[in-house]
Amino acid sequence: MKIDILSLFPEMFTGPLNESIVGKAVEKGLLNISVTDFRDYTTNKQHHVDDTPYGGGAGMLLQAQPIFDALDAVSERENGLGRVILLDPAGKKFNQKMAEELSKEQHLTFICGHYEGYDERIRTRVTDEISLGDFVLTGGELGAMVVIDATVRLLPDVLGNSESAPGDSFSTGLLEYPQYTRPADFRGMKVPEVLTSGNHQKIAEWRNKESLRRTFLRRPDLLEGYELSKQEEKWLREFKTKYQDDQI
């Protein structure tokens, strides 16, 4: 995968994108990341990339010209831009499904904004607008890092264990089940016996049930669009009875 990033602060990406899983993906040749400072494409003597909005208002807006020219330069260098992603509070809320979709692309280009907002004409060069949630950051850099990390870890051969990503929270529609490692007994807290039984069928059943239980207790909203099996419907009725009784 090829990732291009347009930012006024390219050094912000030096650490996060050169360490851990993303850094290893680059080392393996599975990922190529380039960061472009679009201030280099300004045409005014002061190298300003922003200006006051027409009609008045607070703050400054990023001008269209530096970003358009930077996108043109990247497109010429890379023979295209792929999907162009604008990090913006008004964008679609990012989730695991979106990360899975983006991981299938060959080329992604991120535009990281700053200041009060963008000249609206910049959106004509964009294919996707993404937001991390209902809050505002000082710039799009941190948002881009999160989207890149969530996407890159889903690329083939990036994770050491090919079963890791499919079992992640949200990938199945439910939260991930509880997990344990050695020792089996730590300060009186014991690993559930089923996990040390060696019975893989019972382990899979326990994990499925615990995943459903955790989702029911912590994120019941996720169950609204989740298609339950007959066994899961039975478990869910059990949970509702048990935890309603506990609250009485």
C-alpha cells in the first residue's frame, strides 16, 4: 500500500509511523509512506497557507491553492492519488468497517487541515471525509495517524498472527472476549478452567458467549444491527434475566 500525507507539520509523523506495527510494515516493504509539507507549494512571498474568510468570521481558513498544487505534485509523482481523505469534524465517523474498506485500497492520500477550516473548494478534490468523533482537534495529523494505524494493521502479512485482526473488537460486530496468559493463578485470580481444558470446541463457545456478554454489558448499542444466532439469542435472554435480577 502507498500512503501520501499532506500536512503543515510533517515531523509529527516521524515517530508514530516509524514504530511498532506500522514501522514494521514499512520495513517489510508492505507499506510506503510519504509526507508532503503543502506550505512548500505556496505562491506568496510570506508562505502563508491561510487567509480570512469571505463574509467575515472568526479564525483563518486554509487556502485552496497550496493544497491543490500539492495534490497535483503528488499525483504526478505517484501516477495518481487513490482515495483522497480529508480529516474533518463534519466527516463520516470512523469505525472498524471503514478501516477494513480502506485496507483494500492500493493508494490513500490524507489531507490534514489546521486553523478554523478549509476553503470549501478543497472538497472538490476529496473522495472521503472522515472524523474520529464528536470533538475537535487542533489539526488533522492525529486523526490521520489513527486512521492509518487502524487500516495498516489489517493489511495481509502485517500482523504476525493472521488470526489477530479478524478476532478484534468490532470486526465481528461484537466486543472481543476476555483473554488470559500465564500464570494460570495470579494472586488468587484464576484463568477460567475451560481455557486450559484443551477442548477447542468448548473454548470457542465460551469465547463467543463472553464476547456477547461483554457487548451486552458495555456496548448494547452494537447489538441493534447484529444478527444473532439461535444460541446467541438464548444467551442474551439469560443475560437480561441475570443482570436485571442483579439490579433489583
